[in-house]
Amino acid sequence: CCDPTLLGALVTLGYAASRTDATLRTAAMSPTPRQGRPAEILVDPVASVVVLPSGTHLDPGGVGKGLAADLVTSELLDLGASGALVEIGGDLRACGRPPLGEAWTIGVAGSSATNGATLRLCDGGVATSTSRLRRWTTAGGEQHHLLDPRTGLPTRTDTVSCTVVAGTAAMAEAFTKVAFVLGPEPAIDTFDRRGLAARIVTEDGASVTSQAWSHFDTSGAPQ
């Protein structure tokens, strides 16, 4: 569900203006960008070289944010920190000793006042993706930035947001996209098969969780 070659599709759909300065816009570097073919990207780990087919544009998207959070927490621990929590644009990594207690307490915002959550995490990553924040209107109607890699178009399932707990922030971020591409029920089946903790909020404000979610969610626990 993660394809790093979809930048051209996003720009074509109109997701091109800077969020801080609308006069700044991204433009595709080739008139017919290649996309949807990540298998054609060649990676040489020995030489640290990546070779892209002509016309391919890379955009790590949310996975890049998650990886950045993972790298920063690792560097902080290497520098002597006893614990670290780093959040970058909705992707979070916590590791080591928290300032209070035995686990990090993490608040997850919901789409309403009733479907937020509080998680307890000893070591791992948490990521939330939503189709509600990055939206714009074109001649074809309202669009959002989460694309189905099979079509290059915004996903059209009932999923509004998805939060995943995983071993790393990058992995958590990658799996949030499953809920938007497959829809709530198939995505929950996928999370259960992999033992991942996840919560999906749907268009009507309802939420559905995987079996492992209760291991981390303390929202209803007595204080």
C-alpha cells in the first residue's frame, strides 16, 4: 500500500502548493512522470546507490517522517539519553526510560470529542494518518492526499483515520495506509493476522479496532 513513485500523480491532482506560502508550487520534472512501478527502482546497498527509471520521482511521504523519528530517537540514545520520544507530523517513536512510570503515555486525537485514545507504550512507534487534513477542490471534485497505488487516485473507502502501533514509527506509518486502500474490515483482518494494534475511524464517526489494540489503549482504565 506504499508506493514512493506517486509524486507525479499528487502534483497532477493539484496537491502542489506550499502549506506556508501558496505562491510556491511543486512542478513535475517531466511531462509524463512514471509512477506505480517501484519494482523497477534498482538499489545497490553495497555502493549506496539508487537508480531510478527515467521520469520517476521519489516521494517518501509519511514513511520518511516515521523513519526520521526512528533515526532521531536512536541518535539521542547513542548520545546518552536514558529515554527519548520524537514526534514528526503524526508519526511518533518512543524508546528507553520515560520521565514518569514504566511506560510512555501517548494521546491520540480523534475526529470528534468521543473517539480519542490514550496509549501506553514501552518501546515502539505510533502513527496516525487521516484524509481530513490535506484536502483541496478541483474540477473533478474534492480530493485528498492519500492515494491508492493501484489507481494513482485518492482512496474512496469509509476510512477517515487510522492509528497503528508497531515496532518502529516507519512501520506504523506504512501500515496506516492499508486502512485507506482496503477499507475498515479488510484492513482489520490484515492487522489481526499480523498481530498489529490498530484503530480505524470511519466516516460516521464510529471506530473499529484490532485485537491487539486493547494491549495499549488505556482510555477506559481507571486513573
